[in-house]
Amino acid sequence: MWRRVYIVFAKEVMDNARDRRSLLVALIYPMLGPALLGVMISMVSSVLSAGNSENRMDLHVAGAANGPQLTAYLESRNIAIRPAGGDPELAVKNGQAEVVLIIPDDFSRRFDEKRTAEIKIIADSSRLPGLFALNRLAGVLGEFNRQVWEKRLSVLGVDFMGLRPLDIHSVNVAAGISAIDILMFMVPPLIIFNIFMGGVYLAIDTTSGERERGSLEPLLINPVERWGLMLGKFLAALLFTGVAVAVQLAAFKAIFDMMGSPGSSFVNSLDARAVAGIMVSALPLMMLAVGVQFIIATVTRSFKEAQTYLGLLPLVPAMPGLVLVFSPVEAEGWMMTIPTFSQTLLFGQFVRGEAVSMLNVAISTSATTLVALVLVAIAAGLYEREKLIFGG
């Protein structure tokens, strides 16, 4: 019996290895997520680099000659002064300048008279580069304001330190995590999405596809138990899903090594331990995904109908991971009993190099495997029906 199952498995693997669409889904499609994430890392890195106080920043200033004291201080803080020609507001709206500082004609006179001098900042905070540039400029101007205020009070014999109502000391416990490392929260939902897509074409083609081609009925009259026939096809789809996940992890590792800056947690992600942990945690979910795919492919009446349902299927399990990108939660024991959600949490811990509880891995694996076996049993039962050759 197991030899016949292996023959079915080998036949499906060989047939789909020759099919360009199956190879596209298993080998090329998994690279799209890492490639997209790599582009996002590159774009965010460039924006953060512009907002870093250690890097030189170009600032367009209208009326720079009106405030030599201020412009000199800005240049001392690694900010290059550039002329703001034309309409400053239009330049910001069109993206020609991230931020424009306007210094009025009476700035120097009011400043020398120790009076309040006004300035105007034009920025577009809806654009990420503009927001970072605005934050950096606001911080530098705040420091300039404080230093001038302190000097003026000292001349009057007033203790500046005594006037401060609060002496604030902030402690950042992020352990070196930068804003760009938040993008790592996108890796788990991309893996989940790929799990539910890696073997989908094989699952559809081996049931709905063969039904439409008229090759399913002759196949069923062979001396192979129907559950064995389903199992061989199931294992073939499971293999293609595993290959898709392995290809995606390799692509993620290559992107992280290429795009990660020194000191970033990206370059230390997805080591051998993390990859092994993800594959072990993902295996039960792969079984569950293929089980769902076979059930849908069995009950649908056509290839297009199955393709429609299974094309939308990955969005459902990936949704919790997308939510966790913006609102991360701490993994708890009861969460490990929820398939897809528990894997999302575990994948995130493995990718970020956090401590992973083996008890949580065991609970997640057991719970998801149990659900997967139930789905496989349902798929095997559907293969026993005579309506299999008609669908529905």
C-alpha cells in the first residue's frame, strides 16, 4: 500500500516539476515578498539616514542673510544651507524641498535687541522624508532657542537651571532596535501567506484539473485505495509547499545580509537556529494549509472556481500577522492553541532572535497537527465519494 502511495507521490512531483506554473508558484513567487521588503528597507534606510543628526542635511532657507546667528548655528549642527528660490510652499508641495525655513527681514534686529524674533517653517508632514526632516529641524531649533534663552538669563543674573520645573532623564530600553528593524514584523505574515500559496497550484491541478481533463476517473479505477491516492497527492503538495518556504527563507536571508546596516538586527537574523525553528513550527501549518486546499479543490466543480477560492484563502491566516505589525503582543500559552496565530508569534520570535519557549512550540505544533489531521481525514473522506468525479 505504501509503495502505491509513493508511486502516486512521485508521479505528481515529476509532473508538476515539469509544469512552469507549479515551479513559478513554488520557486519564484516566494521571492516576491523578500524583494518587496528589501525595497522598503532601502527606502526607509535612505529616509532615516537623512534624519540622522550625524549625517549632513540640506535645508532650504529663504532670507538666510537676515539671520546670520541662526544659520551659523544650523551649519554647526551639520545642516547645509541652500537658497529657497521661488514659492517656498509650492516647492514643498511639489517635493522639490522637504522643509523650507523662512527668516524675515527684521530677524537680526529683533535678535540683537534681545526681543522675540519670529521664523516660519514650511513642511509636508504627510510625506515620510518631510516628517523626519521637520523633526530634526525642530530639535535643532529647540536647542538653539534654549541656549540663547540661557545666555540672556545669565546676563541678567538669573539662574536658568532653577527656572526649569522638570529635569527629564529618558531611558530607552529598545536595546539598539532602530525604526527600520520594525519592518521585521512583516516577515511572519509573508511566511504565512507563502505557506498557503506554495502548493496551491498542485492541489488544484491534481483534483479539479484532472477532473476537467477527464483523467481523474481512469485514475480512480487503479488498484489504489482512494485515501492512499489522496495521501500521495497530499504529500506532493506538501513537498512543494516546503520548498516554497525554504526558498523564501533563503531569499529573506540574502536580502537581510545585503540591505542590513552594520549593527542592525537584520544582519544577525535567520541564522541556522532560527531557520530550523521556523521550519519545525511551520510543518504542521503546511499540513493544515494543504488539507484546506485539497478540501476546497475537491468540493469545487471547476478549476476556475477552486482557483478563485484558494486565491483568497491566504489573506485570512495572514491577517493577524499584518495586525501584529502595528500592535505586537506578548506570546502566551493559550495563544499557542490557535493555528496560524501561534505560528505568527513564533516566527516573529525566531526572526528577531528572541528567546522562544519550547513549551509554546510544543503546544503550537500539537494543536495545529491535530487540526491538520482532521482536515486530512475529511479530504480522504471526500475522495471516497462517487461525486468526486463531478465535484460539488
